[in-house]
Amino acid sequence: MNLILEFDDFNPHPEVDCLAEIKAFVRVFPEIKLTMFTPALYKDTPLYSNPTWCDEVRKLIKSDNLRLAVHGCYHTNEEFKNIDYQDAIRTIVRAESIFRVAALPFIRCFRGPHWGINQSTYNALKWLDYTHVYTHEDYKELADANQDVTNVIYDWNLSGLYIPPRKKDVFGFSDGFQVIVGHGHTHNVCGNGIQESSARIDDFIRTYTPKFNFADEI
């Protein structure tokens, strides 16, 4: 079994910073891989606003415990639900520029704030060479229409215990590869914050001893 753990809203703003929780997981599980969907600006706090924080994030990226994915630019409500193509490109490019000013590498993996996405955004992401879109069941029809990127819908909301699907071969396909995607937040919201979910995550890892994957390794 393979496990992707991904969390929304990572940023140095104190409301959403979970650097301490990430380090705690790495201490207990040195091989763990965590993907943080990262808004370039959160409540007007840019990624580069805290150089010490950026240094610590880079260390975790270098140790192969952390990758950053793009979670919009401004983190406004459904930022990409009604945007047009040119504005989508401009907004994503601005987000990327903030990552670069902060000297924080990011993967070509995207989720719109509050899940919002439309066809114009898909077109912009493809033009910008994004490979993965993490989306929601509410947008499944749109995802199905854009199969030239890898669309991922989580199957474990970290607000609750993992419940295996009712399949005979649930713990391995013919090639022995199955990916569970666990979704949460960097702060305690929706019941799936990294801190409030830590015991459930710990229990899952100790029970199933999964191999860890980043969000773009699917």
C-alpha cells in the first residue's frame, strides 16, 4: 500500500503554519513524505515574509520529506471557479513568482482554494505544464473532460478513521500498488487539521506500514 498525505493552506502566516507538526512527524517517521498545497499569499502574507521559515522548509524539501504544490495565489473564496483564461494564467504565474522570490521549489501540482476550478483554469494549467490537479467529487465531470492531466480525488478525509473499501483485493492490486490519498489542512479546520488528525495518521502508518508518496507520484 502507498500513502499520499496532503494538506491545504501551508504558509508562514501563524494561523496556517504547521512547520512544528511536520518536524514532529519526520522525527517519528523519518521516511514520511508530506505534500503541502501552498497559497503564495495567505491574508496578505507572502511566502518570502519569513526567511527563517523558508530556510526550514528548504531543509525539509532537501531531506525528501516535503514538497510544495500550488494552492492558488491569494486564497480568496473559490479563486479559480469563475476566472477567465488570461486571468488564470496571470494569477498562477504571480503565485509562481512569489515561490521563486522565496526560493521555494514547487511541483506542477495544483488545487484551487476551496476546490474552485473551471475549464479556463484547466486550460491555463496545461499551458503552464502542470501535470496534476487535485480536485473534488463535485468537479468530477470537469475532471473527466480533462484527462490529459492527472486528476486526483482524495479517498480518506483525515477528519475520520480510514475505512478500507469493500474490495476483496483492497490491500494490493495485481502489481502490488495501491495509493491511498489522505486529505487535510495545516490548521484545525473541517475536523482534519494536521494537529487534530495526528493520532489517526500515526495509527494508520503503524497499522498498514505504507510506502510514502508525494502528490505528484501517482
